[in-house]
Amino acid sequence: MKSNIFKIDYQTKTLKRGRISYGLVNHNFLIKLSENQILNKINNFSSKVEVLVELGSNSNIGNMYNKISNCFFVSIDNSIKFINQNSSSNNNIVVNEYDLPFKQKSISGVISCLYVDSTCNSENLFSNVYKILKNNGFLIFSIFGKKTIENIKECFIKVEEKKYNGISLRFHPLFDLNTIGNNLKQIGFKNVIVETEIIQVKYNSLFKLMQDLRGMGMTNNLLNRSKSFTPKSLFYEVNELLIKDHKDKEFLVPFEIFTLTAWK
């Protein structure tokens, strides 16, 4: 069997989510934007949502929707610290999102707001979601696309190749627009709609960007990531490369966000 070099280290992911649990509000500007888009979609559905599950307790969607519909809302996260601090539900479950503790055909809808962080094993996750959804149940989720921080990745590659004659495994493989919709259709989902937008955020420092990435939970959780210490000089060189051609010493960072709607 071919090994997966992009396998996620869930123990590390859980620890990191616990560390950022109290500071999410300072870095969740993209989450809030995506949250409103998902909520608007649910509000436009004609049928009543009886049981709604959120994967990752990043958003306030369930609480806001529950005030309108009085549905039963459940929030799932892999970190008890994160869910205790940020969940908008009174019904919380701490569990790996790949081991959903629900009966088949028992859930009206599943939502997730910028929580599914990698293509690694995503088909397994979406297959499990499909199984627990009732007939005519829906899945709405937002994820980062592969164009996210594309210029930052390129700068890291240039600097590492120059300094070390090679590159390290720093970034998760993110989702591709041309394949994510087809993957859902192959699982069995119908009426799959994929919407995409690229949000350009201005920064004047790589280190401020890194704070926002950590604060949103967009950090390197790969099991095969380098465990060796990265010298600050590497980050300073990347920062200089980013601002080199800009008189105002600022640079734009793209965040590609996919919002997908699919039905069982």
C-alpha cells in the first residue's frame, strides 16, 4: 500500500486548537465572512431543519439559525478547550471528525466553516457525512482552496532552495476547484454547487500573517512535517522577498474560499 506523506497528526491538531481557543476572536475575520454566507443559504431553504450538526466549533451559525428555527443543534470539535470556549451550542461532542457518532440517516444537515483543513482523507469524511444524513439532507461547508497564500508558499520555496538546496513539508495540500465537486458526486451527493472567491488581505509583515494563520488554526499539522527548529533568519528572508518590490513595504495575500452545497 502506498504511504500517505500528507497524513494528519491529530494529536498535534488537537493541542494546537486548544492553544488558540481563547484568541480565535482576534483572527476570525475570514470565518465571520464565510459564516454569513452559509447562514444565508440555510435561511433560504423551504424545508424545516430538525437536527443540525457543525463540524468544528468555529462559527456562530448554529446559534443564530436556532433562534429562528428552534432546531436541535450539535457542535463537534476535536478539542475540548476549543469547544468549551467557542461553541455556540449547548450540545457539544468532542470527537475526531472522521468518527461521527450518529446513526445513519439521522441528521437533517451538516455544516462546517473553514474547519476541514486538508484534502487528506477528505473522501472518507464526506462519505461518513453522507451516511448520517437523512434523505434530502444537506451538506454546506467552506474550505480553503489551493490558491490560498500561494505567493507565500512560492517565497518559502525560493528561500529554502537557495539556503538548503531543497524544501520542507510546510503546507497541507488544499482543495482543488476542479475535483472537490466531482468527489462529492462520486460519493452520491446530488445538486452539488461549488462557489469560489479570492479575498486579498494586505499585510506589512510575514509575522502578522503567521499570527492570523495560527489564530485561525491554519498551521502545519502534517505527521511528516519537519520537527527540527527553523531559524528566524529563514522567516526574515521570506519577509524581505515579499516586500522587496513594494514601496509601501506591504503585500497582498490571497485566501481562496470554496463554499459547497450538496444534497443527499
